[in-house]
Amino acid sequence: MDGTHDGALQQDGDRKRGRWYRCAAFLFLVPAAGILIGVLNRPGAWYAALNKPSFNPPDAAFAPVWTALFLMIAVAGFRTFEAEPRGTAMRLWSLQMILNFAWSPIFFSLHRMDVALGVIVALFAVILAFVWRQWANDRLAATLFIPYAGWVGFATLLNISLLRFN
């Protein structure tokens, strides 16, 4: 075997290894950041005292739902990053992460349901823009965001109701 072939195999192995490291980073960091935001911004007594609509889910539902969503968000982010790390879709993905992580401190720690509503409406719009943008480019990444869009749409209605009732 010549050295050129060996070098090409080594580069291919390095690329694959790097890809798996990046995938693992997305799968670890996205849910970990979400968990950290949740731990630092617990609903607490303030939220417990709010008048809630009849469709308010039990508190125990939020952690498993968000864990599953964060894993799907991570996979979509990884796929988008691998395809086009500086492209429009990756910018949309990054923006939705910023908005997602901003909502909990604004709502639960600052108790600003009105500002949180603006954030979640913007988040919902960015999620839909990501799905629209990725539908032709990476149908799986777009599809992974559909349950997320549904949950954030529901959370938007919940935010509106909480603001209205309180």
C-alpha cells in the first residue's frame, strides 16, 4: 500500500471521529444547558400561586417533554451544523436556542409574563422559519422540529392564558 492511500484513510477516520465528537457534544450540551436553565429558574411558589387554565399540564410533565425535545433539537442542530455551519438554517437554530434559554429566566425568575410572551412568540416564529428553511434541505432536521413547534405553540397559549388570568 502506498503512503497516499494510508494518509487518505487516516483523514477519513479523523473526519468521522470528529463528526462523532461533534454529535456527542450537541447531544450532551443542548440537554445539559436546558436542564441547567431549568434548575436555575424553578417555577417555585410564585408559579404555584398563579391562577392557571384548565389545560395547564402537571408540573411532572415538563421535564420528560423537554428532555425529549432537547434531544431532537440537538440532532437537528448537529445535522444543520454538519451541512452548513455558517448558513441561514444554523443561524435560525442558534437564535431559537437563545430565545428558548431566555424564556425561563424572564418568566420564572423575573416574573415578567408579558416580556416572556414576546420571547415565546418570537421563538415560535423562528422555529417555524427553521422548519420552512430546512424542509427542502434536510427533511429530518425539519421534522424533528415539528413536535417542538407544537409544544412551543401550546406553551404560547399557556403563557397568554397565565397573563390573562393573573
